[in-house]
Amino acid sequence: MINRVVLMGRLVSDPELKTTQSGTNVTTFRIAVDRSYVKSGEERQADFFDIVAWRYTADFVCKHFRKGSLIAIDGQLQSRTYQAKDGTNRYVVEVIADSASFTGERRDNSGYSQNYGGGYNQAPANNFAEQAPSFASGAASDFEEMPSDDDLPF
């Protein structure tokens, strides 16, 4: 079976970091994802998706993203039911984020938009490690000359 979701959209509100009773960090937030088609004479429509991020991914999202930020999410769909305060049963479908990534756009507090220069932009599995070097420019100095002998490692 396959259950994989990849979304890119904008946060509808600021994410808020919460901690469970067992000390696990979690955040829930919603993103708006534009539909790829527009009917002539109408505005572009968007779909809204609820996202749940745990542990380091939750820390990463709350530290680096705010309302309006463009974010890429890789995760799984999960459905659940619960009973609301009024006694009615509710059915919810959420994306459980395995990772969150920058999308190449950054806005500082002034609203000025910049591009990120590559690097490791995903929430790491264990901790917030230093960003890996970027070879996005493709400059000749980024590469090493291979020896010309016929003793290749593969």
C-alpha cells in the first residue's frame, strides 16, 4: 500500500508549538494550496489542508515559518474520528508531516522576498545540524578531477 502526500502552499496562520504531557513537541497548522487551473473570468481557487508535525519537524516549522510563508510538506494522510463537546462524532483527514522544507523563497520582517541559495533545507531527523554545502551553482571549482587510470571503484 502507498500513502504519500507532497504539498506546497502558504501557511494560513502562525504555527504554535505545543508539548504533550509526555514532553513531545507538536504543532498543527493549515496550508492553502492553489489549484493548477483557473476558469476563465474567475479567480484562482485554493484547497486548504490541515497538517500535523511532531518532534523536530514541529520545532523546525515553528522556528522558520509564519503566516503567509511558502512551505513544502512531505507526509502521509491519516483519518480519525472524535467526539466533539456537543456530543456529535466528527471525522477528520490530516496530513502527518514527515518533513517540511523551504521552497526557495524567504521573506524577512519587512516583507521583502529573497531566494535561498540551496543547502539542506529539511528538518533533520535528529537535530538542527549545520547546513550542508551547496553545489547548486555548478561551478568547476565544485568538482574534483577523476584520475584517468582504468581502476574505477565500480
